[in-house]
Amino acid sequence: MAGQGIFRGHGAPGKVVFLFPGQGSQYANMLRDLCNVERWWLNTFKEADEVMTPLLGRSLTSYIFAADDPVSMKEAEDALRNTVITQPAVLDRQCCPPAPVG
């Protein structure tokens, strides 16, 4: 099984980890579901919006989060291919909360 990237362990379960690859893996509405259930993610996007809005002319989340209609999704996907948008979008989703100690 290890040859297929499947690993089995024994003992107490470990911590949950979110792993987000770098540029090229971004997509419209990424992390939207997490923002709806985890306040930390929502606050991170709000902070990114405060920093990036003056630089981009509109909020970073307005590029990332799109309505579910095909036109809006295509516009968001196209914008996320622009490095000026992609770099802060990828950085924002890689800023994970610290794991609790204890």
C-alpha cells in the first residue's frame, strides 16, 4: 500500500492538518465552506481584505469568492490566474491557525 501513497499507523490518533499546495492550485470559492464554520478563517480573510483592498482596488475576497453562476465563476477563475491576485490569495490560505499546545 505504501507505493500508492497510503500509509497506516498504530497508536493514538494524531492532529488534523490542512495542507494547501502552492500557486496553480487556487480556484474560485476556495475555503468558502471553512469560512462559514471556522471563524478563524473568516477573520484571516477579513484581515487580508484590509491590507489588499488599497493595493488591488477591491477586496481580495471579491476575487476569490464568486456567485455560483457560470459567468461569475469564470470571471473569478480568470482573475485567480493573474499573479497579482494569485500571490496574496495563496498566501492567505496558507496562513493556518497555530495548533493548540497541550
